[in-house]
Amino acid sequence: MKQTGRCPKCSSFAVVRVPDNPRRHASGNNIYTTTITLIGKIPVIRYVCTECGYVENWVEKRAEREEIQRVFGI
């Protein structure tokens, strides 16, 4: 959905990007790479089809994906 703007389940173009709210501690569906509050917070951006309700989650920045690999990788 992020790349095409189209829902893979119902083919609708009614796709909305739901960003993280950086001012809220518990906003969104975040990944934390440390035990210290607000440090190491990686936002997971959601794309929602408002037609069928299908949701995709994305970590959009390469540096954040690399940090996840460093902390949780094999």
C-alpha cells in the first residue's frame, strides 16, 4: 500500500497514512531499542485502507531499520 497507494486485499485506493505523534510517549505502534523512555523509540507508520480496514505497518527510515537489525538481529 505504501508504494502503490492501493489496498492489496480489496484493490481500493482509499489508503491513508497514519503517522506517529512524536510528542506522545505511547503514541502509535513503536519499537523501543532501549529500556530508557523516549530514547530508542522507532515509530512504526501505519497505512490503513478505509474501505476494508486492512493495515500495513512500516518503519520508513533506513537508519531506523538498521538500528532494529543491530539490536534484535540474528
